[in-house]
Amino acid sequence: MKKELENLRWRPRWVSHLGCVGGCLDYLGMDVSDAWLYGATGHAFIINIHDVVCPSGPTAWNTKKFRERGKNVGYESRGLCGSRNDSDFEAKRKLIWEETKLALDNGLPTYGWELDVPEYYVICGYDDVGYYYSGPGADDGAGPKPWQELGDTDIGMLEMYSLMASKAADDRTTVREALAFALAFAEGPAEWVFPKYKAGLAAFDNWIAALEGGTADSLGAAYNAQVWHECREFAVKFLEEAKERLGEPAAVFDKAIATYGVVAEGLKKVAELFPFFEREEGHVKEADRCAQAAAALRAARAAEEKGLAALAKIRGGL
């Protein structure tokens, strides 16, 4: 027997976590733009870079506070997590299977980690074998993924979240709390940022050092550039939408919009120097290519510093 939530698919995005959330919101009939979703959760403004620019940077951080910001957007998530190192790993895997089936039976869209590659996937159905899913490499759906195999990877993590609509916060609260989270994350607190990773301005320093020191991971150089460029593009769009919604004086937001536009442009240059789909292992060993990318990152970092100051000013006025 197969159970499926018809038309539940992810929104194809580099930030697969938000691509899945967006797809779930679409299924629930909620009209939430990518700009508002990325910005209101704070994700548009964060950056997380490993010492060697590992491709894990975009997903290897404590996302609890980010997920909580979804309440302001108008949704709540209920999640179950585990690790292959847990003594009760098998019990957690079975519980996730049972809870996911129950959520789908009740019409609640669900998404989880690493149904295929190390990214997030919408769970759009199940049968007696396992999960049917939509996500990176499976836009139109795939499966079944045997439920007993969830978490049997090098990473070995279990994550599954179901979403339900709730009352959204007012726009002023949403913007204020999103910016507060973004500014706090940029400080790189240990509760959110893991060892060997850096957030905020220090993340740019990590990235530059790895490129100039010849230690940058090839896949990570391309993937991080795409993810964080996407975020900064939506940062600009979120600030534009927030400015319109709140009716604030233009000057309050215009500085932030301009500076994050410069950050986005710098990261776009890095993405062009390390193209994801035309990636070659040797790209990160080419001195001139790395020097150009480092220069673009320095320009982006300088703008990011001004942008964070502008965000602090906006938050202070809210």
C-alpha cells in the first residue's frame, strides 16, 4: 500500500533545507516568498565555513534557533533527530519511520536528511518498503528509500521534521527577531557553530586562508559559493520586502540593501570562478583563480562588515 501527498515537492534551491520548507509551505497553501522565508528565518544573512571549505559548511551547524524562527513566518515544525553513535539508534530510526507515516496520514508535509545525497528532502509518501521523496537530484520524486537504511551513511545522522501552519508574527517582530538571530550567529557562538567552522566575518577569513594556503576542498569551494551567494541575493530581496511592509524611512534600509548587494556580487564572482556543474579538481590549485576568488571574498567581507552594522541599526530601531 502506498500513501502519497499529491503535489508535495521541494522548491529547487541551493539551500535544500529551505527548499524543503518552501515546498511544505506550498503544499499547505501558504503564500510565502523565498525572500521572506530566507530572511525571516535569518538564513539569508548567515555564513558558516570550515577550515578547508568543506562542502558540509552550509548544513553542519546547530539549526535549532533557525527552525524556531519559522514560527514568525507562520509555521511550526516537530522534529526527531538521532545519530548512528546513539545507543538507541535503531529505536530512533523505527520511531522516525512510524512518526513520519503518522504525519503523512494526517496530511502534514514532512522533510528529512540524506534520503539520497547529504541534503534535505521532502517526504512526499511511503509504502511498505520506505520513503518516497523529492529533493536534490530528484525534483520530480524518487523512492522508495528503505526505512531501515535511513542514517546508514558516512555522516550517520537522522533528522525528520513535519510542518504545520500556525499564526504568523507581525512583520515588525519578524524582522527584528530575524536580524537579532543573524547578528548573534555572526559572532560564532559555540552553541550554534561547531569546532573547525567559523561564522560571520571569520567565515570569510577561513575561506580566504584556505584558498591562499592551497587547502580548500574542490567541491566545497564551488558548493559554498553557490549556497552563500543564494543567501545574500535573498538577503537583498528580504530587506526590500521588509522596507515595503514596514513603511520605514528608505535610508534605514537602503544602506543594508546596497551593502548586501555588494556581498552577493562578490560571492557570484567566486561561484563563477569555481563553477559547480563544470567543476574540476584542479581549479582550487590554480594560483590565479584562487587569487581572484580571494580578492572577491575580501571585497565581500568588507561589505558584509558594513552590512552587519546596518542590520544592527535597523534592529535597534525596531
